[in-house]
Amino acid sequence: MQQVDLTTLIALKAELCAQWIPARLEQVYQCDRFTVKLALRTLKKRGWLTLSWHPQAARIGIGEAPPRVPDTFTFSQQLVHQLSGFALVAIEQIAPWERVIDLQFAERPQEPPQWHLYVEIMGKYSNVILTTADHLIVTAAHQVSNNQSRVRTIQTGRPYELPPGLTGPTPSLAETQESWCDRLSLIPGPLKTTILKVYRGLSSALVLEILEQAQLDPTQTTDTLTTSEWDTLYQVWQSWLTMLDSRTFQPGWRTNGGFTLLGWGITQPVASVQALVDSYYTSQLNQQSFGQMRHQLLQKLGNVLAKLQTKADVFLKQIADSDQADHHRQQADLLMANLQHWRLGMSDITLPDFETEQPVTIALNPERNAVQNAQTLYRRHQKLRRSRDHVKPLLEAVQQEIDYLAQIEATVEALAQFESEEDLQILIEIREELIQQKYLSDPDYHAPAKGKADFYRYPSPSGGEIWVGRNNQQNEQLSFKVAGAYDLWFHTQEIPGSHVLLRLEAGTPAQPQDLQHAANLAAYYSRARQSTQVPVVWTEPKNVYKPKGAKPGMVVYKHENVIWGNPQTVLLPTLDCNELA
């Protein structure tokens, strides 16, 4: 993940100063343990200033509004208590080439600041610290004790100390090419490594961008550069410093998925540095959260399904054992009919079968007589019969649970890659469903806000629409709220998968190619995605029912037709949700 370096921080600070000074602080909200948002209002607009001390995504800048869930963090409550009603009057960098920003708050513009909110953008050491006017620490996002650091402690009530100063030279526009070349060529080494070692205040992404613009290999050693290559590299170096000095940035997206503020290798320009940075880190963190949540859900589902399957196997064995109930009764009847053949101390007895007259050996307890042994067999017969009647509903309940969780597991497995924020939203909704169904526990869980994710929407070959549910919540909505009288409902036969709806206009018959494509999509969004042929049932939505007490997404159907779907033919991209709305 590309980190906010000094160039990016200066660009963010320049935009903030130009657009949000002065601004009244109206609200503070902490989204998670690494991010707090400040609601700022100027005479013309209102926005949310994001302050993040995330180890990989520490940043500052205007971003999206926070979610509408309760804020239970102490740090944000302390900020509200101290800064409520104050105005942000200045944003300063504490020292050149230092990635620490000082947000200054006063009662009114033009008055001296009474509070300083220091935002330290320093990778895994990032922090946000509130101090008084005389620099006493009031609160910090992350407090550092003497045991954690001997260099710099951060604790409430202690004076705020600046981070240790940088050692070594910093880049300068005034440095001559001769001096610059001498520094870099003093000890031969790879270009990227050498530049990062010699000069402070640089990031790997920036150095790679400079070398790419100069058309040089980062692994090329300094002692192999020609004079023209040194000249080109120095010119690019000076261009970067000039943009940094004049605050003239050209933000945009690069071909490798990263961003740049220097205008080099841009595939798509962006008007605002803050919008660019917020979009990049929101996407990166969503992708990271998506991967972690998907792994956790699959792991949890796999564990629960394994335990349920073990329980089901035990019940199946008990039912299989109960099939021997009649055998025990027959042995007891046979023994009672031949009491005269029993002798004291017998451990088994062989008697002819009633029907076949084949010899049947019956195990006996030598300490009991024939009648007592027969009674034991009768009791075993009754116990096994009762066991079967008791176990069958338990097995059905366990099998319903297995089917339900297998359906969810198939949905999560279908989300193989992160493509948009909606993919993360689908996993969040699935996680919330599992919490509500008591399969997951979360003490901090709150009732979910209305989801943003929409159905998958595909065009049918004849120009209509095919909608696909992305989780159980959407499956139920699709089947029982969205489906119209003229639509057709699809689902893989006895295979976990999504509910699919072929949307049809009144009086318009379904075309064979539309039926086939809807079946292909139903097969594709199921556990049988890797197969070449999958049985898919389709029927009218009125023939689809939700059994009483059934879990979300579990339905039964009747009057179904069967069609074979081929998931390998599904290559169409989803349409934009607003395109078909």
C-alpha cells in the first residue's frame, strides 16, 4: 500500500489551508480504532476531516461522512469535550521535511490558539495528540509508556515532545548538480537504495516514480550511469522539488493502481488531492477488510459445518442401528417359542428361523434365564424404535442448518475477488446475518443500517434483465418482494446458490435463449460454478414459498421445470445499478 509521504502531506496541507481555514468544529466521530473524523463548517460548506493513524494508511484530508452507528470510543469523546465550539484557525507543518501537522484551534479566528491537535504521519508510529496552548498532552490516540519507548513517551499530563529530528541531508533546490552527484556516487549501489539512504524525507514510491520518469532501472548501480543519464535524473529531481516548492501539483491515477501528485504517468487526472487520497485509501482498506472478513467467514463456516456434519453422522448411525430393532424382536420371539431348548449357563443358542428354518444364533447372558434374555431383547427393540423416532427430527433440523450454512458458504466463495465497495458490503451483511442467527458473537454489534449493495444485474439475450441475489437477504427480497407475476424464478437443483430472477414484461413470453442464460447465471452463482453442466429449476414466483420458521434464504418450490445450466459460458460484466433503475 502506497503511504502518505512528505510530498503528499504538503499537497494535502495546501488544499486544506486554502479551502477550510477558518472552519468551526461541529462534531467529532471515531469510526474505528485508527480513524477519527471532524465535522468542519465554513461560511460556504460543511465537510468531514479525516485524521487516521493507521499503520499503513495514516493520512489527513476531507473524506466521506462517517456511518450512522454509535461512537463508543473514549478518544473522540475527549476531543468533543475539549474542542467543542472551537474553530480551526491554522494548519501548520511543525518543521520542514517533518510529517507532523499542527491543527490549531481557537475560540475565534485571529485569536491565539488554545488547543493543538498534532497529526503525526509516520507509518506504524503514526499518532494524533491533543495538547493545551502550553503543549501539555491532554489525550492521545495511542499512548506510549516508558516500557514501550525510551526515546519518546506520549502520556496524558506530560509535555509534548516533537519526534526525533531527521539526520542526514534533505533535498534542496539550491543544491548544485555536482554536489548532488557527489553525494549519490560516493558509495556505489543501486539507484533506489542509494537515493533513499543519502537523502531524508523520501518514500519508496516517490523514488520509483522519479526513476521511472528518468527512464532508469531502480536496480542499476550509480557507478554505471552515463553523463546524460545523470543529467536527466537531476532534471527530474529538480522538477519534483520545484513542484514541491511552488505547491503546484497534478494529482491523478497511475497505471499500476497507485496515485501521483506530479503528473507523471497519469492515466486519469483528478481535480482534488484530498479526493484522490481518500478514494485510494478507502479502496485499499476496503480491499484489505474484504480479504480478512472473507477468510474469517469461510473459516467460521467451515468449522461450524464440520461440527454439524459430525453430529449428522452420529444421528445417521443411530438411525442405521435402529434398523436392527425388528431383528432383536424376531430373536426374542424365536427364543420365547423355544424355551425348552435353553439350558443353564448357555452363552448363546442356535435355533431354526420361523420362515426359512435356517439356523439363527442368539447371544445370551449366561447369568439370566431364557425369559430374562428374551425380555432384554424386547427392551432393546423398544429402545431402538424410540431412538429412531427421536433422532429423525433432530437429523432433519441439523440437515436444515447444514443446507443453510452451505448456502452462505457458497455465496462467500463466489466473492473470490474484491471489485467494488459493494463486495465488502455484501460480506458485512452476511456477517450481520450470522450474528443475528447466533453463529457469530460480537459484543460491539449494533443493528445494521440500510445496506448499500444492490443485486447483480445482467442483460438477457433478448434485451431484458436478469437479477441475481448476492446474499440471503437479497435472495429473499428478490423472491418475495421484487418478483412480479410475469417473472421467472431460477435456482440450482439441490445445490446451494443464489436466487435468480428473469424479468419479463406483461404478456411477453420467455425466449429459449433467455431461459438458458438465466440458468447459466444460476449455475455460475452456485457451489457448482466449476462444473460444465448443472441442473437448474425454474418456476413462477408464486410457486416459491418460505417454510414457517425457516432460516433466511431457505425456500421450497413446486411445479418446477428443469434446465441444464452451463456456468462456463458466463463472461458478461454486471451492469451499473443505476443503468437499469
